[in-house]
Amino acid sequence: MRKLLIAVGLLLIGAGGASAQEDRGFDVSGTYQFVRLNPGNGASGQNCQGGSGSVGAYFSARIGVVGEFGGCKVTGLPSGTTAHELSYLFGPRVYFPMSRGRVFPFVQGLFGGDRFTGAVSGLGSSSTNAFAAAVGGGADVTLTKHVSLRAVQVDYFYTHFNSASQNNFRIQTGIVYRFGR
């Protein structure tokens, strides 16, 4: 897994250099995220709220590579218990620019890892890591030459903890800042 993350990181750095030379651009975003966690073992799901940030390097006006890092805190747990989820995902994003207009829909497929930490007061905490993937899309609305509103991003968010699959739902909204586009 470490080798995969290093390879993707080098790809992002290389893509950033290539895009700067071709004036294709890159962007950074900050979003609020809501994740509906479904443990997959018959237990009821939990809500998780937090934030996410991403960096994207684009080879053309349509195709790019994205690195996304997010975290959220599980809500609605009994007193004295806490849980957090952190994700790190990388992969391609494809925009579908309209000939006219300010709305730019996109699709993406991101892969990486997820870290889940739970704690109980007086008993300590425990963490576990797992494979994660997010497949979905959304739409950015241009506000100015460099600033866009990520109106919505909706993803099927898959995790695989303890030999069990979890089929989660994730929705995000926030601000995108574009350089060189």
C-alpha cells in the first residue's frame, strides 16, 4: 500500500509539472463532507460529519488526477465514546465542460485507504486501516475566473475493514480555487 501511495504521489507531482508547462492548470478545494457509514454487519449506520481537501492537476481541460484527503467525526454515539474516520484517496477525474454556461459536471474514481479510530473514556482507543474507494461525480459552478462553488459531489464510498465490506454514502459541498485555467 505504501508503494502505491508513493507512486500516485510522484504521478501527481509529475502531472503538476506537466500541466504548468502546458498551462492546463490545477486546482485546490476545501469542502464540508457528510458520510453515512454502514458497518455491513447488520448494525445500524452512523452519520459522520467533517471536511475534505483536494488537489487536482489537469492534463487537459477535461482530464486530470486528483488527491483527496478527508476526515469526519461520528455523531450520535453514547456519552464517553468517540470515533473518527480519515480517508486518503487518489485517482482520475473527468470534466464535461459545456460549450456555454457556468456549470461543469464531472465524474471520478478514487482509490486509497481509510483509517477508523474509536475510543471509550477510561478504556483507551483503537485504530484500524483499510482499503477505500470512492466512485461518483458532481458539478462545479463558476463564480469568478479562479473561484468555483462545488455545488455538489456525491460518491459511493466503499471501505473494507476486518474482512467485511462497507457500502457507504458521501456527499460534499465547498469552494474550488483554480490556477492557470
